[in-house]
Amino acid sequence: MAKIAYFIGNWKMNHGISEARSYFERFLPEISKVDLSRKVVGIAPPFTSLAFARKLTEGSPVKLCAQNACFAEKGAYTGEVSPLMLKELGVEYVILGHSERRHIFGETNELIKKRVKGVYQAGLTPILCVGETLEERRLGNTFLVVSEQLKQGLSELEKVEEGRLIIAYEPVWAIGTGVNATPEQAEEVHSFLRDLLASMYGKELAQAIPILYGGSVTPENIADLIKEPNVDGVLVGGASLDPEKFLKIVSVAI
Ligand code: PGA
């Protein structure tokens, strides 16, 4: 079966509304020229740019994504954003458990699993991020760390329907460093994650859950990464901030 490849741009805390406007003015006319018959393209702007991005991307093939979401639908959760509010805006995918959430803001597997459940229940698709630090890799604990993050992150989901879950493998040492995992390193972990998903949900469903790679993806390394059989797409930080670079990544032959 021909694969569907996912290209999700994570703007992190970049591009407020005026920058978002000039980004989409350059990005949207070009993206409509790319053959997207087997590709999904999404962008995760910061919360404050979401509504504006929604207006600009309406009617375009670009899917709107968020960078986090609360586990609850509403209530006394200062500083959080509800998955229902995101849904109302037209958001389809939500990045959860990103390493910056885990390492800078102290988010634990305990919290992330609640977020995954809340997002899933709201009808949005969680993009659950997992990945080891350099130290964990050096100690030979990569599989242990990612399997804990995956199992715990998904532990509150009673069931998973096809098309309703995405996993992103993002080795912490590769994020924002310019040092990407080699295609072989990525494939090794992706196939491990695929087997783990198969043990949880059966082979058929595991095959249908996209596993994205993230960490210093560029127009130069995308072609080799996407060739790997278990790399179903990429989560792109730095290179997604430049519309021309992100377009080059999205335009890769699959
Ligand atoms: P990067 O970030 O592409 O800048 O390494 C990836 C990510 O954090 O999702």
C-alpha cells in the first residue's frame, strides 16, 4: 500500500499574527501547486495565532494543529486551553508531550496521558511525542524510555480508532541542534515503536498509526529520512518557520 506522509510544522513560540500573515501569503499560493494526493500538511502556530491562521488557511489543504491542550473541557485551569475550544477553531491535530513541555515545563507522563485522553475524547487527533535524551541513549536506555512514554501516554485511552492517533519520535538530542538522527537510527526506533503498538492494538491498527520523525529535519535530509519504511512523516520545528524551506520539505518525492 502506498504510504501517506505527514508533514507537520511546529512553530513553537514563533510567528505572532503579523508574521503569520506574511508566512501564509508566501506559503499558500505555493502549497496549492504541490501534489498532496498522498500527503497531509499541517501547521501548529502558537495559540494566539490560531484563529487568524484558521481564517487564512480556510479552503486550503493546510490542517490546523495546536501545540498543547488541557485534559479538561472547561473550568478553573488558568493558563490552559481546552480541546473543545481548539476544535471550535477548526484545529484537527494536537501535539502532546513535546520534549520542551517535558523538559522545560516539567510535564510528566502522568499529566501527558490525561491530556492525550482529553484531546482524543474531544474528537481531535493527538500527536504524542516520545524521545530519549543524549544521556539516556548513551546509557543504552532508548527503547526503555520511549516504550515507557508511549505506554503511559496511551494508557488512558480505552480504544484507538484508525486515523485518530499519531506518534512522533523526537530524540531530544536532535531537536534544534542541527544533528538529526540518521535514517537508520530513526528507522530502528520507529520499527520498535511499531512493534510495541502492534502488541497493544494488533498488527493491522499499528500499521495504520503514522509514526513521524522529528529533530533537525531540513530540505537536505528529508529525502533519506522519508524513504525509511517506518517513517510516515516528519514533525519540523526550525525549518518550518521559513515557508520556502518548509515547502521544499513538503515537496519531497515519496
Ligand atoms: P527542530 O524541532 O526541527 O527545530 O529540531 C523539532 C521539534 O521540536 O518538533
